[in-house]
Amino acid sequence: MLRLSFLSALLLPAAVAAQATHAIVATKLSGVAKTQLLSVDLTNGQATAFSRFSHDALAPLALAIDPLNRDVILALELGSNSRLVRLGVAGTSVVRVKLLADVSGHVTSLGFHSDSLDFAVGGASGALWKMQRNGSTPVLVARLPRVSAMSSVGYGGPYFWLAESGSTTPAIDPQIRLFDVATASTSIGPGVFKGFKPVDLTGVAEVPTALIRVIVSGTDGRLYLSVMLQTPTMLNITPALPAGATRALRMRTTVDAVVLGGAVHPYLETTTVFGSSPMKWKRLSGQLPGDPVAFDLVPPAAPVMYMFGDACAPGALTPPSLGSSGVPKLGSSFDLVVRSASPSAAVALVLGASDQAFATVPLPLALPGGCRLFVSPDLVFGRVTDASGYARVRLVIPNQAALAGGILFGQWLEPRVVPSFGFSATSAAAIHVSW
């Protein structure tokens, strides 16, 4: 058995006690630094500025938090193009910066599925693109003009709600659709909002009910509810917010919406979209500096495991698969298992503190045979599979509050000699430890 108390100093250096939900906001300033990141505590409304970082002389366009490792992904304005950067943060310090790509056009929204970073470029010639989370040449998914906002339907899956504004010459009706990035096809919709004003949509999010209900925000400072993708009706929320007060939209829970206002109303506000009528706005922040542009919500620490990357085997061999047993909670045990490996074969579980780099070597790392290692090999544990190709490593997690919020990365490897030497690899896991 592997005891995390022994490994905590090595593998969980950034572990902190679970914190209340907070937001990270990108605001536009007028000085040398055009982008300022802010950490906003949603319980007391206080905003704390992050340290400066390379590329912050460019103005912000979009922001998303990577759910695997809680890095901040920023799209920055680079003339008529965009620059995508990944920021590793510790508290309110930016401790790592990685340039991911420069792309044509202005990025309007960011999202994730599996090992992909997905992003939308707006305008009449806009499109949906994807790339590897750690940076690669962007791949066109589909030409989708005017995409102004996107939101994922759960992490890991390829489905996104897309909002498409109507600002062209001449203006047309905006619309929404559920889009499958994996197949580059529309799963539901598009739902055309005939005669809808405002024609520009700034946010989109689903409210899970028996019927399809989608919340959209507009440039007029209002929220709207669309049922079964029909032209939406305005939600009656008091007090009325000014135009520009709903510049971005996120869901805090399945029914609680959070909006960010720009310079005319630089606050975070929330409302329960199925509350009593009239619903009420509740202010979550004090006045934010500059011209707030984009934000994302950071949830409290939770004991979960996210899968990412693709299982792989050299040639036509069947790849092994990674699984788990138990929940990575403080004071409990948690198994990482491998299935469908070769029977009675040597396998290795690689555990690491990072999915970004091992020392100075960037991840993922190409392995002999063509598969990829997605996690830093800080510790490696050998096992021999049983007759069915199964093995496990048990993690015993001490009941220590300092471990809550820690993230550990794992992946199984199997050396193969047929048809030639190489490694088979499972997908990887990001293990979030908490209460």
C-alpha cells in the first residue's frame, strides 16, 4: 500500500485547505499592463490582484479555468488575432506561463473536453477550433460564424452549448445549438431566435430539467430563458441592471447564474433562475477595477477523479485501461487499477505532481512505440498483472486537512516487445483529494 503521508511533501506541494467558491476575473486596464487577473472571494466580495505575468501587456478577450489542474487559460488580443496562454497559479501568484498558440481572429470563448482545449473565434468568418491542452497546432472543428459564447455539458464529454450572435451586416437573428466537437456536428438545433433583441448574446448555459431549458445573456444587461430552443423570454429580475452588466455568464449551481459586468457596471451579480418572481440580483463582489471582460468560477475542493488523454498501444495491440475504486477522500483508501493489460505481465503506475512538465521537459512526453506519457514520473510503482491483466496500487490518504485541495496525476504503462519494443499506456487521471 502507498501512503500519501509519505508522499505529500513531494506530490502535493500546493495542497491547501478547502476554500469557499471564488471567481477569477480578467479585467482590462489602461496602463502598461492591459490585463489584470483578480481573485474574487464570493463570500465577502473582496478582490485580490494576481501578480503580473509575461504577455499581460495584451488586453484580455476570454478566460477559462482548466478543471484538471486549475490553471488559468487566457485569450489575449494580439491586433486582429489572439494569443492563448496557460498560467499556473499558486494563491494569487502566477508561477508558470506557457504560450499555447497564436490564432487568427478574436477568441470569444474557451472550454475543455478530455485532453483538448476548445475555443471559438467570433465574427462573420468565425469558427470552432480545438488543440491539445498543453499546446499544439490548432485544428479546425467547424466553420461556425458569430459564435460569441460556449459552455460545456459536463467535463470530459465533447458537447457544448454555443451562442451565435446576430451582428453582421445586415444584422440577422441570433441562435443557439448543442454541438458535438468529436463529430463536428450539431446535436440539437440550431434554435433561431426570430426577432430577438438584443441580437448579440454574451453567454449561454443549460438549466438541466426534463425539457431543454437554456439561459442566455445579452448586451442589454438582461437574462433570458429559452425552452426547447424557442425564442427566449426575459427573466424578471430586480433591480434591473444597465446595458453591459451581463458581459459574461457562468452557472454557479444548476440553477444559480452569475454574471460579470463591464466598466458601466463592474460587479459580479448572481440570481436563482427558478426563484420566486420577481427574482432578485445579489451582488457578489465590490466594484472591480478597470473594464472587466471575462471570468470563470473555481469550485470548492471536491474528491473527484478526471480522466484525460487517450489510451494507446503500439501497432494493432489493444491498449490497457485505467480505473479506480473508492473516492479520494481524506481518511480513506483509493485504488488506481489497470485492466486489459497483458496477463502475468509487468506494469508500472506513474504518479506525479504535474501534468505540464517533468523538470524542464514539457508534457506529454513521447514514449517508444508512439504512445504518450501525460504525467510527470515523480514516482513509479511496479506491479505484475494477474491472469486477466489486472493490477492495482492502493493509496491510503491520511485525514490531514493540509492535503485537501491537492491534485495528483496518474497513468499506467506496460512495456511491450511485440511487434517491437514500446510502451502501451492507459489514459491519465487527475485525482483531486478532499474531504
